[in-house]
Amino acid sequence: MIKIRPLLKSARTYATRRPERPPLKIKDPLMGPGSSQHSLDGGKFTFIHRKPPTAPSPHSYITAPVSPLLRPPSQPSAVSSPSPLPPLQRPELPKHNVLSEAQIDEIRRLRAEDPQKNTASQLARQFGCSSKFVSFCAPLPRELKKAALAEREAAHVQSRERWGEKKRTVVAIRQKRRSMW
């Protein structure tokens, strides 16, 4: 015969009292196994001496420091700049001469005399200034400027004739799109 046990409904399944946290076990960070405490000035002040956490490295003494921060500053060489700055990202632009009125008049005279031979870049090299400055102080006459632009456009047309059908189509689409901006 099988006995069936009755379910115990009175059995408790919860804690009988509220849980309490155990007391904190925080150690004093100043007081450790290798520290010593001294009272100073009649107990008004406390001096705590702690030993370093690790032994000093034999390779990092003051006489031969490993860290570059502990090394004495090196003497700058005669070739390098005197300040310890990083190198420039862009090279410095060449310094241009400040031209006198006589030199500017000479540039204008040479440019008017033969603009094909005395181009802006050639005169800029000769006088030590920028080609933009030469173009500003001695511009080409309008007729010569139009002729130079027409000559350049003719050279461009010759190079465009070698383009294939696909490139011509792409350039035409790009020009049409730009005209609609």
C-alpha cells in the first residue's frame, strides 16, 4: 500500500529576520604593513612614513635615468633650430624681394616690349618676386590676353578630339548638370 504524505502548508520558505550587512572591513590606506606612525608637536600632528611599494629599479637611478623626462636637456646642434619645436608641416614659402619703383618700371617696360619672351614667370624669376605680382603690376593688353586664351583653347580642342565617345558623353552630362545649378 502506498502512503501519500500530506503537503506541509505551514512550512516557512522565507527568512525569519531581516538580513544585515556585515561590518565593513576597510583598511586604512595610510596604515599598511610597512608603515610607521609618529606623533609630532605633542600629539597635534601625525606623521606617517610608508616605504615605497616596490624596490627601485637599478636601471632608473638619477645618474642614469631611463625616462626621457629625467634626462637633462640636450644641447641643440648648430644645424637644427634653437627652439625644441616640431618640424613644420608645410615648407616655408620663399621670401620675395621688395621691389623699388625703378624695378617695377623695368618689369613694365620688358613686359610691354616682348610679352611672348618676357612672360610673368620668367620676369618673376629674374626679379625675385611672384608671378602674380608681375601679372598685377604689368598686365597683358586685352588683345594679347584674348589671343593667348584663344591659343590655349585651340590646344585644348586638339586634345579633346582624341577623347572617346564615353568621355565626351560624361563631360557633356557634367556641363549640363553644372549649368542647372
